[in-house]
Amino acid sequence: MVQTRMRIVFMGTPDFSVPILNTLHARHNIVAVYTQPPRPAGRGKELRPSPVHARAEALGLSVRHPINLKTPEELANFAALKADIAVVVAYGLILPQAVLDTPTKGCLNIHASLLPRWRGAAPIHRAIMAGDTNTGICIMRMEAGLDTGPVLLCQNLPIAETETTADLHDRLSILGANLIIEALDTLESLTAVPQPTTGATYAAKIDKAEARIDWNRPAVDIDRQIRGLSPFPGAWCLINGERVKLLRSRLTTGQGAAGQVLHGLTIACGNGAVEITLAQREGKKPMKAKDFLLGQSMPKRLN
């Protein structure tokens, strides 16, 4: 049964949230959009609005970007919206209990993992880097803890062997948009199921220090690192003294000393080898391996 149009407060920030905002806007009444404040970006460090901010303005929606939601003024502003429900996806702020309690039907979070696995900031990156073969979307009733609330709906999504974070990000975003519509349409009949008390893992925010490749590690780990950190921040190594991001790879046959260039962009690892299929030189666009190698003399070994 299709639910009547709800008054929704949408709270999100990155590209991942945009298709979900679009879908909700087409079906419900978005009374306000909350997002992170504009940040300095680019060479000129000019303030740049978040992807959600830009899209919301294009849709003619009211946009708010408070630094926090705990002040009496912000709590009053939120309450004045008289929202039926808040939908939160990758917003970037912890919601105080007073906000969680304000919408008449509560606050729902769209989370890109199979909770309780990969609670936290970087569930898509961490799933690929850990070698998970399956992930998904959970629609969760929010509570004060970090991604600890009971789950209303969950849908699995397999992870392909050569999939990058960018690939999986886009598929999960579309799945999230579809699943939140289903959740809102059937909200009154759904049962919130508490998360299991075991099996919880934390998806820590990606640190750029994780991005440099250590060729002494097994090929399976390096392949996961490359795919999991693509496109951002991008796993990297030095080639002829130049920092090069490696953005796509696959496991392949071959043995040699760790870092040895076996042929083309096939590199020996501590155990096994990886074939780099997409690379990016500093200040250049990503290039397929055959294009990257044009005019490029590869060293015998990478370190």
C-alpha cells in the first residue's frame, strides 16, 4: 500500500545521498534539507556546498547547514518544521536525543552495510578492503548510539570480484533509494528488529596513511586495497619517482620479488601478483594500463 505524502526532513551530505534525495522528493514533501556547511575546496580554497546542498537548491528546497543541532535555537528550528519523519543518510553529525524524538514517526537512517557489520563512517571501503563478498542496505530506526538502532528493512547485494568502492557506492545508493521508499510505504506494518549483540565491526574513517602500497603484502590484500580506496583517496606507489594512483586491479598469475614489474603493469607481491588496469599520474586523468604505458619506461621494481 502506497503511503500518503509525508512531511520529511532529509539529512545527508555526500554524492551517495543525492539519488535518495531525488527519489524522496518525487514521492513526498521535503520540508527542509540538512547538510554539512560549505567547505574550502580546489586550488582557490573557495567555499563549496556539499553535493546534497547543491542538488537541494536545484530542486528549490530549503537548505540548512548548522554546525551542530544541540543549541536551543536549532532544536526549536527543527521542531518548527513539524516533520512526520526524518530520513538520514551519511549526514555527518550525531543527532541529539531531542532531535530523534521530534518527528512524530521518528528518524530513519539508510546505512550501506549489513548491520551490525561495518557500523561507522566508511562501510563501503571497509567491506571491499576486508574481502567481503556480500553487503547491502539497512533501514534502521535511529537511537543515540552509532548505528546501533533496530533494523526495519535490509537487502543484500553481492560484491563482484573486481568491484571498486566507486562501483559499489553507486549500486548501493540506488538500492538505498528504492528501499527507503518501500520502508515509508509500509512503515506501519514493519517490525523493528534489534541488531544482534555479536558480530559488530566498526568502519573507521579512511586515513590517507592507509593508501601507500606495500608490495611485500600478499596480492589478495593489495588488490583489495586498490579497489577499496578507489577513487578516494586512491592507493598509490612511486613509479620513476612519480606518485601514481592505482585505481583498478585484478589478481593474476605470476611470481617474483615483491614489487618486481613482471610485464606491463603486472606487479609481483609478497605472494602472487596483481595486474593494474587503471592508473592515474599526478595532474592527469585516469588511464587504462595500455595508455599509461605509452611512452612510459617502467622500472624493474617498484618500492
